[in-house]
Amino acid sequence: MNFYIVIPAHNEADSIGLTLESLCKQTLLPKKVVIVNDHSTDNTRIVVEAYIEKHPWISIVNVQSSDKHLPGSKIINAFYKGYYTLDEDYDIMCKFDADLIFPENYLETISNHFNANSTLGMAAGFCYIEKDSKWILEDLTNKDHIRGALKAYRKQCFLDIGKLKPDMGWDTIDELLAKFNHWEILTDESLHVKHLKPTGASYNKASKYMQGEAMYKMRYGFSITAISALKLAMKKKNLSLFNDYMSGYFKAKKENIEPLVSPEQGVFIRKIRWKGMLKKFGM
């Protein structure tokens, strides 16, 4: 299978080399890797260009954008800058973060999963972070959800979901729309990926309001949004985030912001969400 990988990178000089080194050591090498150097002010470009000299399947796109951290829109807009430099000769499209270290069998194992199941639309391993000199499972991990840091899509699934939404919540919408289009999703807990920077470490107050806005745009409705917001705030051990999320939801509702999914997709999404919640309560 041909893997095309796009890696948005903003000031990742300390980690992008480790990510590329792990990809260069894969038992199944990717066909193409594009690094999108998004407004970096450090040596990201220099590190990447050193790898390009040795590996012709690696390339770089240098873009200028705002250095403001906007979860979703900034990273997906950067993704597209790389995506549009590629041709259509891929089987699997990946969006990876620039701070990951992959085990050497990662792409080969993911490829085997896709080959074994023609209805598999998305697949990934699990992210681990370093704590007290030990690599532990990142606490936002859910076996039913693929982290935004390491997405891999079968080509037809990628096209069926309308590719990636440049908005916060893109990494949840993609899975919900994949299921809407009858694709399966798989996480392989045997694939341990080292995540060098914990998710959300640089989120600001404004971006936290955007979480609630994203739930509105996904047509969650009030009840599911409230439950999801409380669960996420508890997971992050900061209950004040619940108010931020709900404020974002009500602000989006008041401003009548355009949802990212159709009414029909919204009905499906709410059904999926309720089913998952009730399952966790043993109902």
C-alpha cells in the first residue's frame, strides 16, 4: 500500500528530526512525506532539509500564517498546503503531528489491517507520553477514538467524509462521518507511539471556548454537549473548563453559526453518541 503522509510543523525543530528518523526506519517505507513548515521561527526548515538530502520521498512546503494557536483551523489549513502538492497515487492518506516517534513496524502493521478488512476506513496506534522517566498511555486516549496526532485514512473513506474540516473538532467529525458512510475504525493498542508534547498543552482561553462551539457545529444538541463537556473537563482535571465549553456552545447557538454536518448526519451523530454513553453506563 502507498502511504502519503502530511505533517504540519510549527517550531518543531526539537522533535521533527525524531519523527522523520522513525519514519525513515519503517519496515514499510512511506511513498511520500510532506512537511508543511508553517510560520516557524526556529530551525525546523534546516532539520527537514537535512533529511530531504538523503531521502527523495521527503519534501517541504514553507508557508506563512498567523502564529496564533487556533486548534483545528490552523493545523488543517497547513495540512492542505501539503496535501495539494501531492498526486492521487495513494492508498492511505495520513495526517501526522511533528512530535511523534513511531515503532519501526507501524506503517506495515497499519497496512496489514487495511489489507485484511476492505471496510476499514481509519486505523491508528496509541499515543504514549513520558512521565517520571516512564512512557505511559496518554490520558485522553480512548480505544474507540483515533487521536488527531496520528490519523490514517483509506483513500475512499478520506474522499467520502469530504476530507478534513478546518475547524476544531475535525478529529471527531472525521470518525463520525466515516461511520455515517459505513466505514469501520480500528485502534491497535500494540502500536505504542511516543508523543513528545502532551495534547492541548498550549491551548488558550479562546480555544477552550471553541470546544463548545465545535460541539454545536457537530449538532450534538444541549444534552450531549453538557455530558461531553463535563466528561472532558473531568478528564483534564479542571471543572472550570465545563463553563468554558458550555459558554462556547451557547455563543455559537446565539450567533446561529453554520453546522459542519447536515441535519441527516446530525441525527446519526446524536444516535451514535447516545449509544456510546448508554453503553458506558451498562444500559
